[in-house]
Amino acid sequence: MDSIDLRSDTVTWPTPEMREAMYQAEVGDDVYGEDPTINRLEELAARRLGKEAALFVSSGTQGNLIAVLAHCNRGDEMIVGQSSHTFINEVAGASALGGVSSYTIPIQQEGTLSLADIRAAIRDPRDIHYPTTRLVCLENTNGAVGGIPLSIQYTRSVGELCSECDLKLHIDGARIWNAAAAFGCDVKDLAAPADSISFCLSKGLCAPAGAILCGSCDFIERSRRLRKMLGGGMRQIGILAAAGIIAIEKMTKRLQTDHSNAKRLAEGLSDIPGIHLNMQQVQTNMIFFRLDESRSIDAAQMTAVLAREHNVRLDVTGPRSFRAVTHYWITAERIETALAAIRQVWEHA
Ligand SMILES: Cc1ncc(COP(=O)(O)O)c(C=O)c1O
């Protein structure tokens, strides 16, 4: 990876160890349940997440969609954050393919959906005008507010509310291992209140593709059928599972390094006059920052110069704002190189 690519942790390449394991992987036809490596990955994932069963899916988006389809009937409703990935960035799959409507509520500064907002969004089941509220979706870590992790206590309180109101709880845990690393807790405790949880193997964990959906045996059985319906029944995917096993066993243990690098990048950026960010928000591997009006260069122009002249890539989130995400291929040394480049381009604009 020769550019310093901070646009996302989705840009990560598999590690040399993953490539070797993929080459050596024992495979079979997974639609017949005969791929030994995928079976090993699914057992490992279920055990680590503290759920009865797990299913390998093609992407985080597919995992979230299957969860919605498995929990809800057509005409049901789910309560979801207004700027959540599931609502904004998953092509409205829940409504297009599942006939499930989304009741959106604001995401708070700390990445949570307020309990009061969730409660207020639950429809009165006696009123025949309303859809049936069936599901609440949380996102941990929460990408919209800077990768903020949701705590065990908070997730438990949502789980209790869901049980009280006979609702299911799904967690889009694309980066749940980052949340566990940030709290220094067992990922099981973050997953425990949820009926289902998905997480990505392909982001900070470096696998080339895939995500995992976990839940009860009955839920996963329904999910396996739904995955097939969506065209996601795959064959010799032990090749991908081999990378996924390393992702879970090894890559989850090093995420704290990405978080320290993100802190260092954020500190360095906030030392540059004219660049602003909220250090409180930097809790995992994401940094959101913005330029003030003291220079005329905008975010699009700045990223173009950074890419062209310094091989540093940032994600533009607004006219004067950016996102940077640290990951396996961004070493502490590369953070310093990126910082020097950003400072130089900004100060000479
Ligand atoms: C919070 C969150 N959920 C789900 C996804 C979807 O993952 P995928 O790109 O594998 O579909 C992403 C992807 O960036 C994400 O950030």
C-alpha cells in the first residue's frame, strides 16, 4: 500500500499471513454445509460473540439486510438512527426488499439513540392506522458521530426497553471490535443485549471481504435461507474464511494501536492553526476535522493537492470538513508523514 490512505478502514489489504492462509485453505461447497474452513469461522465467531450461531455473509450491508428480513414481516417498522449506515448507506434495502419502513430518530452526540426517543417512536399496537414496530437497530461504533463506541450499560438499557416492549434488537457492529478495544471489554458483553449482531471482517480487521451475522440457532437458520434468496449462497468460500479466522483471532487484538494512532493524528491536527476538531470524539479509529475560513482552500481542493503531491488520501465530508480513519496499514510513522503533508498544504494555501 504505497499511498497513505486515510479515507476509510475499508481500503485495507489482506496481510501476508492472510494471503498465505487463503492459498492453503481447505474448501468445500458451503451451500451443502461442506466447507470446513467456513464452518470453523462461523463456530469461532459465534463463540466469541457469545451467540448460539453465526453466518458468513458477503458484506456488512447484506448482514444488516438479512437481520431486518429475519426479524420483521412486510409492513413492520424498525426504529433506526437518522444518520445510521443502515438508513443512509444501504440503498433502502429494508424497504425495497423487505417492505419494512424505517422510523428514524436523531443520533445523540455520544452516538446513542435516546431511550426517550426510542420509547416515543414505538407505535401503539392497538391503533390500526400504524405499522407494527418490530425492531430497534443500533450502530456500534457509530460512524456518523466519529466512531464513538456505545457502552455495555447503554446497550443493556436499550435491550431492556426492547424486552419490555416485545421488540427485537439488532446491532450493526461493523466495528464492534473497535468498541471492545476502546472499552477494554469482552465483545460478548457488548453483544449480549442484542438478538442479533453483524460485524465486518473486511474493515480494520483486514480480510478482503465478508461479514458475520450472529444470533440464535433459529435466527441463523432463517438467515441462511434469506442469504440464499438474496443470491448470497456461496460455494468454496473457505478461501475467504481463512482470512476471516485470522481477522478474528489476531487482528482484533491490535486495534488499540489504530486508536492510539488516531489520537496522535488528532492531536497533531489540532496543533495546526486553522484546523479544528473535537478531541472528545476521538475514541476509536476515526477523526472528523474541519478547516476554518482563514484560508480560501476548501476540502476538495486540499484533498486533491494532498493526493497528487503527497500521496495522502482523506475522505471529504463537507465543503470544509474531512474524515480520516486509521487502520493496519497506517503506522505511527505514516501518521507523522500525513501530518507534515496536511500542515504544509494548509499553511501554503
Ligand atoms: C457502520 C457500518 N455499517 C455497515 C457497513 C456496511 O459494510 P459493507 O461495506 O461491508 O457492506 C459499513 C461500511 O462502511 C459501516 O461503516
